[in-house]
Amino acid sequence: MNKTDILVIGGGVAGLSFAIWMAEKRRDLHITVLTKTHTGESNTRYAQGGVAAVWDENVDDYQKHIADTLDAGDGLCDEDVVRMVVEEGPKRVEEIIQWGARFDKKSDGKYDLGREGGHSENRILHFKDITGWEIQRTLNEKVKEYDNVTILEHYFAINIITQHHLGRLTTRLSPDIECYGAYALNKESNMIETFVSRVTILATGGAGQVYKSTTNPVIASGDGIAMMYRAKGRVANMEFIQFHPTSLFNPAGENPSFLISEAVRGFGGVLRTTDGKEFMHKYDDRKSLAPRDIVARAIDNEMKLRGDEYVFLDCTHLDKEGFINHFPNIYEKCLSIGIDPLKDFIPVVPACHYTCGGILVDEMGRTSIHHLYAAGECTSSGLHGANRLASNSLLEGLVYGERMSIDIAKVIDSIPIQENIPAWDAEGTTEPREMVLLTQSLKELKEIMSSYVGIVRTDVRLKRAQDRLYLLYEETEQLYNTTTLSPQMCELRNLITIAYLITRCAQMRKESRGLHYNTDHPEQFDYKQNTLL
Ligand code: FAD
Ligand code: SIN
């Protein structure tokens, strides 16, 4: 049994920034961070556009950033949360700059602020087009300064531990579920280890891998959200899956799909159909820079009308040096598949990008389960509502990382460690004989979600998805109960739960709002959050 004061599951922007702020506040506490692969791999690492924050107060102010966030969120954001994140965000960004994060500057020494869809001002701090890589690098370096933080890589968290594991009944309505830590598979020894802690944090990121085409790396299998749901905790708003309008259309197929940052449209890139015509003016006055739900739906519609597999992003009119300077990674990637963005149109297609719903948290990152906190993309905090505003996600991870550390510093001394946790029971299980059962089920799952629960939904498609998902669920549970655990098995099981949650929430929302568009319910009327009991 591993004992630690604070167990953090996840080493992206939310998990690691928390660990650093916490370790700084309380040098007497021991913090253990688990990551399922290595610490360099996370959604954070792939972020391109940057971090949105009110920076140049001569032209921008908090009220504008708040208004843009509320507008993108289409009536479902929690305005207090939006205000809090927008107002605290710049201070958190200043702190990571002090920790060593670099953001591009102009020749006058001021930050080069980018623009993305739905933003009324240039307010996005970025490092070339690899901002996430720079932030992950900074956090990985900074955390090494704290000898009270231990990072354990290649530890796959399977379940959080609650009273259920002590043989007591818990239901979704139990008001007093407590978390005592987590079971995790040590991928090197293949043993399942028990971690007990006073406080546990879920910072496990999103779930993009539930769709066939996604910008998310393969680690994004919604593990934290699925663990929370299994533990009978509150999860909300899962129907709001953000499709990024412009992932690179690569006929060779790749997982993840390569992102062409929205900042490219902020720099002047224009969307066109395959016959070279502009179309975004038909959908929104902001044209190619409208919020993502609108642009992705417009592209989807144009592709369906024309029977095309992609639309074009036209950058041929843009300043060559400026483009290469701002987007060196995108430029190189396009060249590598034979497209010169400054001479050829770039073929792009929407791909699953961000999970707006997730574990329900309050303003300090507290979940419905005692001693369990959550932050980052795995949460539903109220910031994003029905559609996240571009580049608000890294900001959210930083703000909640710091807020959790404040709250936990106050309460942790009164929380005991539970010593009497049973070891993981693997009795009666045998080695899986056919991995193909897992890989084929994963393919089927992605097919179901992409065909029936994509950008445009109908009641019949959602029902069909639920029926198919149930079969997959039954088959996978049977395998889970009889075979020894592997990361592939756990991920498949978690993704089936995620697919169920997305589809169920989509069925519950009898209207179209933000990222959820159902042609059987095109109107807006229901301004409620969807909390799953
Ligand atoms: P992640 O960074 O995904 O970290 C998750 C961590 O949890 C990882 O360390 C992983 O190993 C660990 N983990 C997961 N499951 C387990 C498990 N079972 N056991 C142990 N460990 C586990 N947002 C912006 O604000 N600006 C941008 O420009 C931007 N660009 C993006 C570009 C791309 C291509 C993508 C994919 C996303 C982008 N986003 C952007 C979104 C943003 O990057 C993410 O929402 C954010 O980084 C999520 O951070 P996180 O800490 O919540 O999770
Ligand atoms: C992008 O660079 O287009 C992604 C930004 C984001 O997802 O916030």
C-alpha cells in the first residue's frame, strides 16, 4: 500500500500546476502525481493557439472577455465562474511566466496577442503554434524543484476508492460518499497497487478518443469522468462535445488528427468550399471567426450539401514570413504531406476536440464526493456552458489548480488517512486470449459515436446509439470480470461509459443549444444544466 497526503491523477496543466502551488504552500505534505504514460503526454502538450487572458488593458478589459465567454457558452455558463476565471486568469499566467514559460513578443517588447473564434479582441498569449508544449515543459521543470512531490509515470488509475470498497452500499443519492485514494495499474510490473490519501484530485483530461476522428492524443479516454461516474459521483453536461472546425484532412488517416489552429483564421485564413467559394457569411456575421459550434456546423452542412469530404482553408494571401514565424509547426506538417499553405489551399475537416461537460465541481474544485477534487478538461465547472470559447481551457486549468490548493491547505489537516483498504481483488480472472475483441469493440464504439452522436443529432440516431452501446457494454463487462486488467481493457470500458454519458445527456436535452444540435428539437428553451443522477 502506498500512502501519500495528496494523490493527483493527471500531470497536464491542471494536475501539475496544482501540485506546484500545493507543494509551495505546504512543504510538510507529500504529493504523489500519477500519469498513465509519461509526463510529456497530455492534451496540454498539444495546445496550439494559446492562453486567453486580458493582457493589454488599453484595448481589452475583463468585461469583454466575460461577454465573449458567455456568448460562446450560449446561455449555459455560470456567470460567477466566468468572472472569477477571467479576473484571476492573468495573475496565474504571470506566475507561470515567472516559472519560465515563454510567450512570443513583438519587436516593441509587448506580447504578441493572437485572436481566435468568438474573441472580440486580440488576447491570446502564445508560443509559436506550440503553446501547450511550452507550458507542459515549464511545469515539468518547475515541479522538479519540490522534493515533496513524487511523479509516478506509467501508472494507470483504474478506480477511486470509496466506502463501496469497504463493503458498504453507496448509491447515486448517497450524500456522504468519501474518497480514500485510488487503485492503479503499475504498467511496468503489471501489478495493481493501492494508493491511500487524505485528498485525491482527478485531473485526467478529456475524452476525444470516443470518436473516430479527434485532435486528442490516445490518452484522452475520459478515465477520470468514468471513474467518477462508477463511484456514483455527479457528472454533468456531457452532450456538449466540441468539434474543432479545422483539423487537417489527411487521406492517409492519423490518430490524433493534426490540428490547424483557429489562430490561423485569426491571422486571416479564410474558409472556402472545394470550388473555392467563401461560405461562412451565410451562417454568421463573424464569418470564419464565429464561435466553434457555428463554424463546425456550417462546415458539416456544406460538406453534406456538396458531398465533399473536406473544405479548404485559404492562407495563400497571407504574409509568408509572418505565417511561418507564427505557425512553424503547422507549416512543416502541411509541407510533410505535400501542401504548401502559402501556395495551396489546406483541406480541413471538423474533428472531436474538447469535452465541455464532465465531473461537476464548485468554485474551489470540490466534487460531490468528499475529499475528492477535480480540475481541467475532465470537469464541468460552469465556465464553458454549451460551448467553450477558444483558449479558455489552459486558463481554467491554471485557475482551478491554484484554487484547489487554497482550499485543500485549509482542510487537509482534519482529514485522516484510511488504513483498512483491501488490496485489489483479481481472483478468478485469467489472461485475455484475444486482444482483437478489445480492438474491434473500440472501432465499433468510435463508429457508433461518429455516425449517430456527432455534430448533428436526431432522436432516432441517439436511440440507435444507445441500443448499440448497450451490447458493447454487456460484452465488455463480461470480459472485464473474467480477464486480468490491461490499460486497453480499462480504456475501452471507460470510453463505453463516456459514450453512454454523452448519448444519455443528448437524449435528455430536448432542444438545440451550443454544441448540441438535434434536428428534431431545433428550438432553444431549456436553460438548465443536465446533471446525471
Ligand atoms: P491533460 O493535459 O489532458 O492531462 C491529463 C493527464 O491525466 C495526463 O497526464 C494523463 O497521463 C493523465 N491521466 C489520464 N487518465 C489517467 C489514468 N487513468 N491514470 C493516470 N493518469 C491518467 N486549450 C487552450 O486553452 N488553448 C489552446 O490553444 C488549445 N489547443 C489545443 C490543441 C489541441 C490539439 C488539443 C487536443 C487541445 C487543445 N486545447 C487548447 C485544450 C487543452 O489543451 C486541454 O483542454 C487542456 O490542456 C487539458 O488539461 P488537463 O490538465 O485537464 O488534462
Ligand atoms: C486552436 O489552436 O485552435 C485550439 C485552441 C483551443 O482549443 O482552445
